[in-house]
Amino acid sequence: MIDQIVFTAEWAILCERWGKTYSGPVTARYYQHLSARMDTASFRDACAHLFAESEFFPKPDDFVSAVQASDEARALDQWDLCYRVMEGESHVWDRMSPAGRRVVALLGGPSRLGDTPIDSVPFVRRDFLAFFREVTDGVEYEQIAGSEVTPESRRIVGEVMRSLPPANQTPED
């Protein structure tokens, strides 16, 4: 659910940006629709994205799409950091988010990823992005092991899952 004060402030900014004035019932319908689909932080991110990128006042589904685009960009940013870790830039590990570090741990940790053959990097990338979406969505590790990923990644996840700390701690390699 979106905090009503944040919704009101962001809504006013968007309405002013496009010179729109909406009635109470229309505003309430937007709030009801969006609150069922996102939290306050996601709404705030969506509004920032739409304010900067959209040509027209956003439809309700545009907010949801903006959140998905933001999530995908975050996953790709974390993949870029993971790839640098794979190349031996261990100092980059500190710049990864806790979710990114958990995914690296799921894939075997920095040292195992560093041994990845170059022709396997696209498969690791695909698995990293799939795992990242599931980790940030709060999917349990046991469910991730059953995901549609390569058998090699599934095997590695099976090996690594037993050694992972609880989700609120950061794994170390």
C-alpha cells in the first residue's frame, strides 16, 4: 500500500507537470489501483521515472511498467558488477547490493564465478538475472533451485544453498 501523504505529493507533482486537474473520485481510483500493485518506495520510483521519461500523463499501468523497468535496470546494474567480480575485480563486491551478493553466492561465489569459461558467460548472465528477480521478490532459496535455469546452475545452487546465511545477513566468499 502506498502512503497517502507520499501519493498526494507525487500526484500533485505529476498533475502540475502535465497541467492536469483530476476530481477526487479519479484520484481515489488511481490510488486504489496503484496501492494494490506497489508499495510507497516503488510508487516514488515510478513517479520519478515517469516525470522524466513520459510524454503524456501516465495511465495506471504506466506506473507498474515504470517499476518493472526500474527493477530490470537495477538487475542489469548488479549483473555488470557481478561480471567485474568474475573478472577478478574483488573490490567491486563492496558495491553490490545485498541481493546481488546473495545471487553471486547462489551461483557459487566470486571464486567459482571467476573460473567461468568465456562461452558460458551468457548462461551465467541469464541465470544471474533470473535469480536476482526472484531474490528481490522475496522468493525462498528452495524455490529458486526449482527455477527454469540451466542444470549446471541448478546443481551449483543446490551445493551453495546449504552454506548460505539467513537472508538478512550478507554472505561472504
